[in-house]
Amino acid sequence: LEERGGHVVTHVAEIERSDGTTFSTDAAEKLLMGLQYFLSFALGRWAGVAFPVGYSESGETVFEQWGLPMLSEGAWRGGGSWFDVRHGEVLAEAFPGFLKQWGIQLWHDAIRECMYWYVAANERGTGVGIDTGLILCQTALERLAWTYCVKDRRMVSGQAFAAHGGLKAADKIRLLITSLGIPSAIPTSLDDLAKPPKHIKGGNWDDAPHALTEIRNSIIHPDAKLEPTHGAYVDAWKMSLWLIELCVLRLIGFNGCYGNRLKRRRWAGEVEPVPWSDVATP
């Protein structure tokens, strides 16, 4: 793997009920799918559970899956994410909340779609550059905002998210992250993003949602006057991924420490509490 990448089976695990009773293949498939999406969220690329086998009480094989789930090509260590490989314990802390949210139909669909866009934006496979990743990230953030602000918490009506006459994309994302206790300011570590280009009203960004949506608009609208630097594109991409990660971690009730992708020159093992946490910095 170090030399050539590729795929291997790295772990073998067993699924059983705590009370020892049997469970249906439908329940097993739902759990396996949830585990695939959770591991992919942690790794920042598609990872999955291969070749599961189920047994009856008598030990007879009654369930098998020979198809492989969606798997990523490229470097096997992953595309970088909130998960720090030196702190494997956070997987056990985060997975129960992820699985609980995964089991709610409203959030099942939203998380599944969000992870699809998140992994594509983060991994940046063939034909997917930072600019495309930024567009995908905003799609994921707006999906989360719609589900949380309109369908779940009913903070605003569906009309507020209408394509015409509703809130601007920046307002939708801002409403989402501020409601979840996630900072909206552009951190000083993203100095290229913090310097707004020409043609910005007032001469400065209002906050991160304003900067991210304006830079995204400059990509998809050819008549946009905004001309961000390459460094601003990279910073906007990082910030967008960071917001997705924190939104999902907040929604699943995670309260521990994570690897902050916005921190420059972060070493392996360096983690910090999520913004809403009461956990002390290790």
C-alpha cells in the first residue's frame, strides 16, 4: 500500500446485538451502509465494508454480499479530513451519533447526499479541481441548511429558500452555521481569503459565507467581476470543507477533539476541541 496504493482488507469485525438475539438482514444492510458512509466521512475518501457474511443461530450461512461498495482510487491514507489517525478513539465517540442521525429518514437522505458531494470535493479525483470542489461544497452546505433550518427546526419557511425571492446563498449558510454554534468569521490562518479582491462592496467580506458564495459565483458566472487569487480559491475550498465537517459533527452530537484542517502546518496527532465543546485542549 505504501508503494502502490490500491485496496486491501485491513480489519475484520463482527456485528452482534448486545442482548445476543438475532437481527434481520435488512437491519444489517442499513448498519453496513451507515458504517460505509461514516468511515468515508472520517477518511475523506470512499471506504467500505467488503464481503459481509451473516449466520443463523445454528451457524448456517444465511446472508452474503459479494459486491464491493464504492471505493476510491489513489493514495490509501485518504484525502485529509477532521479525523486524526493518532486519535482513533474519536471514531467510537462519533459513530453512535452518526448512526442515530443516519436512522432518521429526513437526515438519512441529507447526510447521504452531503457525503457524496463532500468526498468528491475533498478527494479531487480526475477532472475535479479546487474550483469544482468549491461548487460541490456549497451544494452540500445548502442541502444541510435546507434540512436543518426548514425541515427539521422550522426556523424559516420553505419560501425563504426559494430559488427566486428567497434568502441569498450566503444567508442560508450563515443561518445554518450560526445556529449550530460554528464560527462564521474567516480565520487569520486563511490570509489569502481574508484579503478581498476588487469590486467588493464596502471593501471587505462580511464573513466566511459571504466570501465563499461570492467566489463560487465568480466561477459559475462568466460575467462576474470578481477576480480572486489562486490562494483565495484554495482557502475558500478548505473553509468550505471545514464547515461541512463541523456541521456534520455538530448534527451527530460530537463533543470531542478533531483535526482542524484550517490550521497551517498541523502535525500528526495535533487536535483541538470542536468550537462548541467544553472539552479541554489535549
